[in-house]
Amino acid sequence: MGKDLPVLPLGAASQASEQPESSLHSRVFCQKENSPPLRLLIDFLKSRGQNPIVPPNLEDGALEDWAWVHVALGYHQERKPVHIFCVRDRGSYRDVYEEEKKLFLDFLTAHSDIEAQLAIEYVTRCRFILTTRMTEKDVTDEGYDFNGWILEFYQEQCNGIVQIDKQGFYSPKGELIVDMSVSNEE
């Protein structure tokens, strides 16, 4: 599953030239040591009325593995799936994790308000970063909802804080606390 992990645009998500199609990225900076197995995410999505489409070539036992790196989950047969990546503070993609974490800490330390300090605490303490990527021109409202449930699952289950490119960081209550809409347009 993680063997074919494409290079994440990580922080350079707005640099569409690295990818053939423009993508939308969102992240959860998670403080829990390990990511839950994918089976728990699938069960959560189903409990929220979603019908995740799991890749047919998924290896036996892959849904029970906590050390997964990449999976594509579909929300509609005729739409491109949501790609989900998990990079950790240890293991093969540790350099990607450290680069991503540093990028966001550098951005956040330029803000001196209390809300930015909350985001800094989450990013500093995170043990893994869950990133979702959707194809901008292909995603529908149904896809945005599907992605939102994925983010909510990791925020709640892994003590995380959500960040969405071209928007910002969101509090656990869902309120925008650090606006990043201006910085991504530059």
C-alpha cells in the first residue's frame, strides 16, 4: 500500500506545477502515537452514512494495519478518490513529516495571537500528520463532506487539529482560528 506513495507537495501544495491537476489538501496534526487502523476509519465513515469505496487490490490485513502510509478511498464511482497519506515521526517518511511540520511551525510562529499559539502547540506535539488530497476540478459537495468526515475522525480519535490549504487552522469546535487564505494566494 505505501510502496507507491507519490511525492507529497507538502506545504508547496499550491504549486500545481508539481502535479498534472490542481489538488486540494487538508491535514490533521495528530498527537496520538499511532494512527488507527483503516478499518476504524471505514467503520466511522459508514456510521456517518458514507459508503467508502475501498481499492479492490488492497492486501489482506491492510485494513487492520496501524502503520499504513497511503490509501485512496472513493466516495462516488464516477469521481476520483480522496487520497489519504499518513507520515510519522518515525519510519520511512520521517523526512517528509519533519519538513511538513517545520513549514507549518515557521508559518504559525509569525502570528502572535492566542489562537496561533494553540495551533503551534498541536503542530509541535504531533506524532503523525494525516493529509488528504482531492482533485480540485473533480470534487463535488459529496466529496467535500466525505473529506470532512475523514478529518473529523482523525481530529477526534487522535487528538488533532485540522488545517486546510487556502483556508487555515480550525479549532476542535470547527472555528477558523488561523487564517491562511491570504498567504496561499501570494
